[in-house]
Amino acid sequence: MSNLVFSPVTTADAAQLLDWRTSERVTRYMRTDFEGTVEGQANWIESCVKAAGFRHWVVRRGDTPFAYLSVQTDSSGRTADWAYYIGNENMLMLGAYVPLAFHNKWVFDFGYEATFADVAEANEAVHKLHASHGYVDVSREPNGIDKPYIKCDIIRMRLDAGASGRLQHG
């Protein structure tokens, strides 16, 4: 899906990100719940600019923002941990395209050897989606999510650049 645009996050995105991040659907499979203000979100965005190896984007289809994606590269710059969520309820169907677009960008454009994603065991749909793209389970963090309303392991998944032949480049 070539019309996905990755726009660097700015403080102007603070209210949108806070709204998405605090929605019940998004926060359910996150390690922590988040309670904050738009000002606090804007301060966090500003602090991310200074973080070594950290980048993040609002993903848009055309002019419509629908997702958040973040990347943390390792010290060698050859692998990256990434995470994303779909914030716009009306665009959930685009969720399968974000990993493809991300992987293609980071492997083909920047030469990464592998990407890692941590997935809540209870989030079976995302686990299956990543597996269908070639990700394999590499480890498990017991009780990685431990909230009053959900307790589950976090599954660490890896996609090697060599698996990229399975992905549609574009």
C-alpha cells in the first residue's frame, strides 16, 4: 500500500496521540496504562527528539492520520525494535499494511538485518499477522502485561531481512 505516509511526530500531534493511547482498545495490549495530559504528551514528544536511536511517526493514508509507529535501533544500527497501533477506529483494516510498509522501508531503504516486535500473547490477531509476514517467535516474557483486567505473556518476534522476499515491496 504505497499511499501510506510516515510523518515524524511533532508536538502538534500530542492531542491525537493522547486520545489514541488512552483508548480502551489501544491500551489493552500495552505493558502499561497511561494517564496524562496533552501538555505531558507534548513534553514526552519533545524528549523523544533527544533519545538516541529512537524515531516515531504518525502513519497517514492521504491526509488522514490513523496509526502511531515507533522504532528503537540497537547500538550497531543493524536491528530495530518497533511497535505500532491503529488509533483511528474507522481505519482498522489498514493495520495489516503498516508492518509491510515498515519492514520494506527499514530493510530495503536502510539495510536493517532484522526487526523485532513484542506482541501481547492475548493479541492473537497481531501475533498471527506478524507470523504471516515471516516473523518467528524468539522469546517470551512471562506476565509482560500484568494489569487488573488482563494478564498475559509478551512474545518477542523477529523478522530477518532474508525473509523480506515474502513481503510485497512497494
